[in-house]
Amino acid sequence: MAGNIPGTKYSTHDFLSKFGSIAQSSQYRAHIVWPPGVKSFLSASGINTEILNEMGMLCKATSIPGSSIATHDISNDFYGVTQKHAYKRAYDGTIDLTFFIDSNYQALYAFEGWMEYILPLQGDNSTSSNTYYKASYPENYRNSLFLYKFNKDNAGIAGFTNVRGDTRPATYYNLQSPGEITYTFINAFPQNISSTQVSYDPSANLEFTVTFAYERYITDKTGVRRTPAASARTSGNQALKATASIGENPSAGGGRAGANSDWQSTEGEKVSGTDSITGVSRGGDSINRETDVTDMKNAAIKGQNVTINAKGQRGGTGATAGDQALSRARAKSG
């Protein structure tokens, strides 16, 4: 009877059953979704579009993509401490796929045609000296690119099929789920076709590499966090008070005040409507105008926030006194 592996809780049998089947590098398949406009262009150019469905089988090599978290340093929150805060997920942005070239060169023609569709020649003919390029719209030449990585044992699981009825690979780690991962590259298109060397040396399979540009990638386990409704995104969700009462308005004095009369501020300070030095009335427009603070629609109210909706519009109390003053100043200057 086999004993436990030193330093672990696994027996040799358990260890081999769990970790003896490590994913290999040679079980994969790439699948390119050709944009409809590109397929029509290739067909009109005399290229056999049947090979487009089998292009993934000609893919000799590629790579599993990577990404990173972009950060910036924060050094002012805590004395002597520098923290890193994430602000963006950064992707490689490109992925290389190496293809075998078939004997009819249809694979090479297909990608050359895709790039010609992205930037078609304009002019009398392709060899004219006055020809130029005009870019197509991105939504017409971009589409999805898939990289499907699976395991060596692809005999399949009884009862586990995809939407097309194809049997998927067998279980992995005894979790009753297929041992696979699928990468989806969003808005991919060919950015570069590598040069291919030919020579009179001993013959070898001819191949070329296509570099695809993409915006980002997701996996078949990628989730999404739904954004709340726009109407709910406001800066301040407190209930609004319908009427300002004395004491709730920080700019309110002792209730009702007559024009140019003395009144008392909320701090208990006596404020006069007449200048104490010159004896000249300050005027009803500058201080102690006949009013009632409970009728001030734009008075600041304790416990009340001005809401800002998703469009940047102010809600709640309407225009403030500062807004009105700014409007009057602009009107005079205009």
C-alpha cells in the first residue's frame, strides 16, 4: 500500500489522479469569424471561401494571451507609505497566429484580401502611380477571434454536448466539467502579415504569421457587473424638505426682518440696516430686505443635498443665489 507523499496529505495514487494529467501545449484550436463584408470581397476576388472555415486547422502555433493591471502610486494618504492603486486593466493588444500555406496559396490570399478590404486601393488601376488608400469603417472589418484550449483526452462526457451537438472533452480534476478554456478576442482584425523566407535549401513546410490586433479578451468564465440605472446615480439620496424653518437654514436670521431694520444672526450678533459710521442706510437690496426665510426657495436647508443626475443637471432646490448673481453679471457684461 502506497504511503503519503512527504509534506502532503496525498497518497501517491491520489496525487497521480489529481495532478498526473497536466494540460499539454499541443491541444488547441483557433477559430476566426470572418466579417461578412470580407467574405463577400474574397468571393468576388475569386478566392475559394471554403478554406475560411478550415483556417483554424492550418494554424500551426499561437499563444495564450496575457494581461496586467496598470497602477499608479499614492504617497500622500499615509506618511512614509507608498501604495499602488489599480486604475486600468492592460491587455497585450496583439496576438500572433502562425499558419501553414496550402498548395493553392488560398490561406495567404485570404489574409491578403482581408487587409486589402481594410484599406482598399483607390484609383484607375492597382499599378497606377496616382492610386491611394481609403480606410473602411472599423465595424465592417473587425470581428471575433476564438482560441479554444482543451485536454488530450477528448473522448467526451456522456450527455455533455454543445449547442451544435458536438461532444466536448472529458472531465478534468474529476469535477464533472470539461477540461477546457476558451478565449474570445473582441474586435480582432489582421494588423500585420509577416514575410516568409524561401530558399534552395532542403525544403520545409511553408508558413507565415499573422498578427491580429484586438481591444480586449474574455474567457468563457468571465462575468459582468451590471451598471445601475442612470436615474439612480445621484450625488445625495437624502429626502428633501419641502419648507425651510428657522434654525434649519444656516443663512437665516431671527425670522422676519423689515427693510433696514436691526436683526439678529444665528450666532446672536446684532446686525443693523444702517452703517454705524456714516449713518447711511445700506438699502433694502443689500441687507434686510422684507422677506421671510420660509419662502426662500433656494435657501440651503440642513440635512438636504442638491442632487445631480447622470446628465449633470441640478435637481431639488433649483437655482441658487450664486447662480442668480452669476446670471445677472453675465447679462450686464453682455
